Amino acid sequence: MTSHVTTPTAISTGLKKVALVAGHFVPSNLAAVHRSRLWSLHLREFGWEPIIVTTHWQYYEEKCEFELTQLLPPDLKIIRTKALPTKPVRLVGDIGARALPWHYRALVDLARAGEVDFVHVTIPSGYSAVLGRLVMQQTGIPYGIDYIDPWVFTAPGSERLFSKAWASLRLAELLEPWAVKKAALITGINRLYYEGVLERNPHLRDQAVMAEMPYGGSEKDHDRELDRATSARLGPLSAVSIRNMNRSHGGQEKKGEAGEQTRSGARQGRGKSGR
């Protein structure tokens, strides 16, 4: 289970380390990618060194935008693992399910090397959420789950017995209570994204720290100069549009909550963690 690791040129010292688990990451341009990407830009301001645990882009099914790598911190550590391929036979499509054993091994290796103090898993993929508890059981490292999307929800066709949507819902209903049982931190785009989790698992209201953290944006994205080829391809109007979008989101006004809630979740997890 080998991994491809992007080694930073410089590592911040004296910071706690948080592993952000993301099935997809840059150069993927799926919306969920930018959740962990934006966090990686600002967590150090609040005492946390981010480490990205993701899947290598050669296992993605979607088109990649490699220009997005220019928006990453130059010293960000990224672990890109293997996954079950979808060609020539597509047995499983979900990236979290396909990469699960490799992500687990990468996280356990980080924990045993003393290189991580907290694990925060982003959903989607829902299947990745089980990694937090699996790693905690093995190493004692506390964990949190971030609901970019709800995991348990009624999708079209889920009422049809034995359909793919029906099976996915049944599996989510089975796995989510186990995955969140020991969570020290629950976050989401807004409270509605994880309110159902609290209703189904009421013990989390007392056990876990909870926080709403919208996507927002980051002014740091506009501090970076695109290379000539990218600038020529995007054109001047794209740069203006991106800048205006950032202003409409109010910048990274929620970035402080990410750092503060991760700190609180880690402290609470250390105090209440158990196997």
C-alpha cells in the first residue's frame, strides 16, 4: 500500500497537526475539493499544521484542472494514495470506498509516527467517515466529521426495493451511527446538513463540539500570480469574475471558526476518547 507524498520544502514547527481526509483533492475541480483546500490555507493561523490525505488523481473519473495546484500552499504536505481502479471493470464508483484501505493505512502510519494529533474527515464520500473511528480505535487519535453533504438522505429511487439508491441508503443508515459514535467534532456547511445526525445520535449533542462553517472564499487565492499559459487560457474576465465572487462571499470570514472548533474538538476528544 504505497503512497505518493508531496514533500513540502518547509514544515512549520510547534504546531499541532490535523489530517484532512478528502477523497478528491486538487487537481480535481469538484466542489468538495475546495473545502479542504481553503482550510489548508488558513489552519496554521490558528495553531494547526494541515496534512492532506487523499487519492491520487490517476484514480479520478472526472476531468482534472492542474492549474488549481497554483492555489495550494507551497509547503502543504499531501499524501496521495492508491485506490481500486474503475477500468477496465468498474466494480465500485465511490472514491471513498475505492480508497478506503489505502487511506486507513496512511492515517495509521501518520499516527504511529507521531505526525498527527487530530483526524477530520470530509463527506462526501460518506464511506470515508468510518476512517475516523477506525483510526481512533487503532491509535487513540480523536476525530471529527465534516458534512459538506448529508450522508443519510432519501435520494430519488431509494424507495424502490433493492435498487442502487435503496442499497446506498440502507448502508448509510447502518454505517453512520457507528462512524459518529466517538466523534469529538461535527461540522457542516450549515446546521441543517448535520441536524439529522444529531437527531439520530442524540449523545453527540453533549459529546461533540459542533460548528457551522460555510464555504466562503479566501483572499489568498488572489495573492497568487497565475502562470502565463493559465492567464492566457482564462482571460481577463475570469480574473474579474473570481475577484467579484470572493467579495460577494465576504472573504474568508468564517476561517477563525475552523481553527477554533478543531482545537475544541481535539481537546474534547483527548478527554473523552476511548476504544
